[in-house]
Amino acid sequence: MAHKNAITLVVANLTICCFFSLLCSEEARGGPHLERNSAIARLKRMEASIKAVQSGRTETQLGGAVAPLIRLPTTHVVNIGIGTPPRNFRGKVDTGSDLIWFQCDPFNGSRRYTLPMFYPEDSSTYRPVPCSSSLCSALGNSTCALDCQYSHIYSGSWSTQGELSFETFTMADTSGAAHSFGGIAFGCSHIVQGDGLEEANGVVGLGRGQLSLISQIGESKFSYCLSFEYNGSPFHDIDRFSTPLLLGSAAELNGIGVQSTMVINNTVLPKLNSYYYFSVEGITLGNVSLNIPRGTFDIQSNGSGGFIIDSGTHYTVLPHAAFTAVASVLDSVLGLPRSNDSKAGLSVCYSSPYYDYIPDVNMTFHMLGADYIVEGKHNFVQYTESGPTKIGNLLCLAMLDMDEASVAGVPAVLGSFQQQDYHILYDNAKQRLSFTPTRCRSLYMSSYLQSKAPIPILGCHFLLPLLLLYFVAFSLTV
Ligand SMILES: *[C@@H]1O[C@H](CO)[C@@H](O)[C@H](O)[C@H]1NC(C)=O
Ligand SMILES: *[C@@H]1O[C@H](CO)[C@@H](O)[C@H](O)[C@H]1NC(C)=O
Ligand SMILES: *[C@@H]1O[C@H](CO)[C@@H](O)[C@H](O)[C@H]1NC(C)=O
Ligand SMILES: *[C@@H]1O[C@H](CO)[C@@H](O)[C@H](O)[C@H]1NC(C)=O
Ligand SMILES: *[C@@H]1O[C@H](CO)[C@@H](O)[C@H](O)[C@H]1NC(C)=O
Ligand SMILES: *[C@@H]1O[C@H](CO)[C@@H](O)[C@H](O)[C@H]1NC(C)=O
Ligand SMILES: *[C@@H]1O[C@H](CO)[C@@H](O)[C@H](O)[C@H]1NC(C)=O
């Protein structure tokens, strides 16, 4: 009996210890300690820069920039500070366009969401881009009467209008310190029409053109890992659970398992070279090589077609011939009945008798020099059907048919859904896309910044020895 009591106490004490140590580690990584740690880090940097000035040295070059990427239900947004003083805004990360824009006061658009607005009058660094600026001409469709007005239409028939302006953007450097980039041209957007942006304040273009964020900060490469796990809820600590958008020299991808393919040019329609085009030679589904006509994914002789990677498109879009080939092979591989219930515009759906079943069917895109494998969980979306007659799941192919989307001549798109859990590097200097399958969790901002610049954690760990002492003393008295 006494023996049993002792064990109970030991277990109870261990539980208390574990609980406290968990509490400590949680608290130490976030909350007030983070503020304190960043204040310490800031002081240390100030000290370093004062010393550098005193000794006549210049400060070390910026090692690139880092901004948190947040996964929302249908999009990935990047958190960036804009204006002076900086305020944070969420821009949809779009590698399929160049223009950066945010909703701006006065605003006339369908504002179904209560996200903050950019107020030019609240910032001391806001100024219009003059008509004579090459950035204004780079818009392609600007009208310049008073200042540089733009109108940008996205595929999917939504658009934005406003004036191109200069502003200071604030991101972090790799040590986590705030770094400001002055004179970034962005669209102060007064009108947004159509559906396409429900969860962001604007769009951050990362295309290959002059107006994109990457071009404007004078860097040639960036990388990201789009997480499969939602982290946009207010219950999450954004800094801890977001993955980094790495810009400039911070973006590196080396080692075993990294594959690369060339980014190619559209020589017929060079205006479309904001897109990251690459070559796709074929697709394998499971172990079946799809019967798709040769050249289906090539840029056509009139400049249409081709295959691009785009973080701003949710589901992968395939030309009709390729889409039907995928669907017909899936019919036989899955052996499930097709359902004519279509969800979220996904036209190929199956009635599945299982509750939680995502088929382990890989799809391999054979790119020039690389095989890009999309695992089953990133090829399907499941919808649970309940009710007296409908029990089970609706399993839909997470891809769109270009013909059904009633678009013609546009490129095929590797969408963000199929990019999840890949670390992808876009290198404009080398004209190369590199990627490797990665559990994006391993790249969370917190672990990334801490591994780059270890900040001493002085949380409540001093309690641990005390607890241990208490535990030993208590065990001895039993
Ligand atoms: C807002 O836009 C609508 C059309 O989209 C237009 O009818 C209306 O006049 C605009 N309001 C202002 C204040 O510009
Ligand atoms: C250019 O802007 C005008 C309105 O300002 C618009 O009607 C036209 O469709 C735009 N063209 C393109 C290619 O975006
Ligand atoms: C693509 O176009 C860019 C800009 O015009 C040029 O610098 C580059 O060499 C071209 N790449 C290839 C592979 O032709
Ligand atoms: C493909 O896989 C199926 C089972 O998954 C198997 O029966 C078939 O033999 C395989 N075909 C080839 C060509 O390997
Ligand atoms: C398909 O939809 C029609 C109505 O739109 C319905 O009558 C029919 O039963 C459905 N078929 C299946 C297999 O669910
Ligand atoms: C799918 O691909 C993953 C990653 O390459 C691999 O681990 C897995 O075995 C593949 N599944 C099938 C059924 O081939
Ligand atoms: C280019 O040709 C294709 C057919 O090969 C056609 O569908 C498309 O509309 C054409 N695009 C342009 C811009 O002419």
C-alpha cells in the first residue's frame, strides 16, 4: 500500500514537473518574453552599429529579408509592414503577377471583410509615383493625367484600380531585426471589383517583372514553403506558426533531394515573362503514364499556353486534354463511382464510402530535368456528407479543367494547393526553379529565426531545479 502511494506521488510529482516545464517553454517562446528578448536583441544591434560607426566601419550588408507567410483557407498571405510608422498588412503572395497593391483609403469596393485599410495620410513616407518614372511605364496599362493611375485585371475576372505610390516596406532581416526598404512602388487601391480576394488586404506580386517585390528590393531569388496546416487563426502566434518567405541571400536550397528545372521565356509574347514558365513533358498518375498529346504543355507558336508555377492560383489548372486523361485514369485507379455533385467548382468528384479516406495516388509532373511529385493528400479535397441518406465522403480531384473555367490560351498552372509541403526556390539570376519535399513545420518562423540567431531564453526555467528539489525531498519522505 505504502509502495503504491509512493508510486502515485512520484507520478504526480513528475506530472507537475512536466506541466511546469511545458508551461515554461511555451511562455518562454512567446508572450512578454519575446518582447523582452527582441528588446535585448535590438539593444545589442544598436550597440554593434554604434561600435561600427566609432571604429569607422560600415555595417554589414543585409543578409536578405524574411516575412511570415500565413496559411488561410484558400490562400497564403505574407505579413508586411507598410508606411512610417509601419503598420502590418496581409498581402496575397502571388508569383503569377508583379504588381504590389493594398486597399487604400478612400476605398470603394466590396469589402466583405473587416481587414485594415491603408491610410496614406497616416504615413510620413507616402508619395505618388511621378508619371515620368519607369515604374509607371512598367504598369503597361497606366493613364497618367495627374499621377500614375493603374488598372489591373486578374484572370478570374476581378480587378483593382488606384494610383501607384512610393512607400517604405518593413520586413525582418535574418536575425529578426526590422529592416526597412524605402521607395517601394505599390498600388494604393481605391477600387476592387469581383471575387478573388476575401482574406487579404491586397496582393504582393513576386513575378519576374520590374514592379514585383523581389525586383524592387534588388534581389534575384526567394523561397517559401506553403504549409498544409492552417495557421491564420487568431489563436495562433503568427510569428511562431508561420513559415518564412525568404528573400535574397536568405533563400538557399541545397542538398540531397533538391531538384531543379529551367525557367523559360515566352519569346513570342515577352510581355508575359512575368510568369515563371517551365517545361512539362508528361504526367504520371500512380504508375500509369498518361496519354497526353506531345506539346500539350508547350508555349504555342502564337505565344499562348505553356506551364507556369503560381502561388496566387489555388488549384492546379490543366488543359482539357490533360485534365480528361487524369480523370479517366483516376476512374479506374480509384474504382469509386463518380458523383455529379460538384463542390467549389471541382468537377471530378467521387462518392466515397469512407469517412477519412484520401487515396495514396501520387501524380508526377515530369519537368525538364526534374520530377515533381504531388502526393495524394495534395491531389484531393474531401467533403463530408452527413444526413439520413448521405453518409460518407465526397472526394474531389483538386484540379480545374481549363475549358470548364472558360479560359483559352492561358498557361497551365501548378497551383498553391499542389505546392504545399514543398520548399520552392525561385532564382531569377540563374533562371531556375528548385524544390524539395519539406514538412513546412520544420521551417516555422520561430525555429528559423532562433537557429539563425540564438536568443537566450531566460523564461521561468529557474523554477525547474526548485521543482526537482521539491520532488526529491518529497520522494524521500514517503
Ligand atoms: C463606387 O463604385 C460604384 C460602382 O462600382 C459607383 O457607382 C459609385 O459611384 C462609386 N462611389 C464613389 C464614391 O466613387
Ligand atoms: C486597361 O485599363 C482600362 C481602364 O482603365 C481597361 O478598360 C482595360 O481593360 C485595361 N486593359 C488591360 C489589358 O488590363
Ligand atoms: C530570357 O529573357 C531574359 C530577359 O530578356 C534574358 O536575360 C534571358 O537570357 C532569357 N533566357 C533565356 C533562357 O533565353
Ligand atoms: C500498377 O499498379 C497496380 C496496382 O497498384 C498493379 O496491379 C500494376 O501491375 C502496376 N502496373 C505497372 C505497369 O507497374
Ligand atoms: C445527377 O444529378 C441529377 C440532377 O441534377 C440527379 O437526378 C441524378 O440522380 C444525379 N446522379 C447521380 C448518379 O447522383
Ligand atoms: C508517393 O510519393 C511519396 C514521396 O515520394 C512516396 O513516399 C510514396 O511511397 C508514394 N506513394 C506511392 C503509392 O507510390
Ligand atoms: C493561339 O492559338 C490557340 C490555338 O492553338 C488559340 O486557342 C488561342 O486563342 C490563340 N491565342 C491567341 C492570343 O491568338
